[in-house]
Amino acid sequence: MKSKAFIIMAMLAICQSLESGAEKVAVTLQEDHSREKHEIAGTSQQTNYSFSIEFKETSSDFPEEIIVRFENKGDGLMLHNFILQFFSDEDSYWGLNDDFRFGVRPLILLKDSIVSETLRLDSFSYQSMKTNKFVSFEDFKKSLLSGNGFKVLGIIGDRSKAQNPFESNLTTRSNMIEYKISK
């Protein structure tokens, strides 16, 4: 009961401060996650980073590499648990790369820094979202090639978002890329 009362009181205080014109609480979120500004009770944290992925061009029928890029123009931050999600008509997969995962040791982005990494898709482990079982790269590739195409999304954990009490999602998503299968 105490927590519900506290939340209601906090929401009333926020509404009153907004009605009085105070700018103590302002949250601006953009679709591309490149700029987020949080000002809460006089404290300010500015994160200004972008996270993108793209396929490296190839002459084969299946992309061999993916380029992951982080560009930080704001304060330094630590990111954790990078994964790729592959979506197709037949099945969807999580792609995990232990060398570029940042599970135990975070990816540290200093102010005004760029991190770009080209990763071979055959260096990932793939887990089916349908069966929850790990599959070989060849089975993963065969499954994705059986349809008309697939989409890929990158996700990484950003614990700095926890400083905003209105943020419920502590992950940042990259752009979604699509690979069309020509038959």
C-alpha cells in the first residue's frame, strides 16, 4: 500500500510542477534513440549516442558479415549484453557472439568516441525463439534462406536509463535492417 500511495503522490507532485511551468521534469525520447535528455529534480544527464547495424556487402546469396557501430557524443557510458535478433517467416533467432557480448565486462563509450566492429555471422551462436534450442550456423542460414527475406535488429543494455524513473526499458535498439532473398 505504501508504494501505491508514494507513486500517486509523486505523480501529483509532477503534475503540479508541470502546471506551474517548472521544468524540473522533462523527458524527450526520439524514435532513433540518438538523443535522450532527462532532467529530474534539478539533476541533468545527457546521453547522446547512436547505435546502428548494417550488412557488409557480399557477392554470395547470404550476408557473411554485419557492421555494428556505436557513436557517443554525450557523457561516457557503459553498455552490456549485445545481441542480434533475426526475424523470418519460418523462425526467429537470437544471435550471440561471446567475443562481442559485453556480459561481464561492459562496452565503455567515452565522450566523443566511435566504436565500429565488423562481425562474421558464422562466429555467432544462434538460439531459436520458437524452440529455445541452439542451432548450427548452417541450419540457421538454411532456415533464413527458405523464406523471402529476413530482418535483423541489434539490442544492447543501457543501465544509465535507470536514472530516469519514467523509463521502464533498459535496452537500446538499433535500426532494423532487411535482407531480401532473390529466387
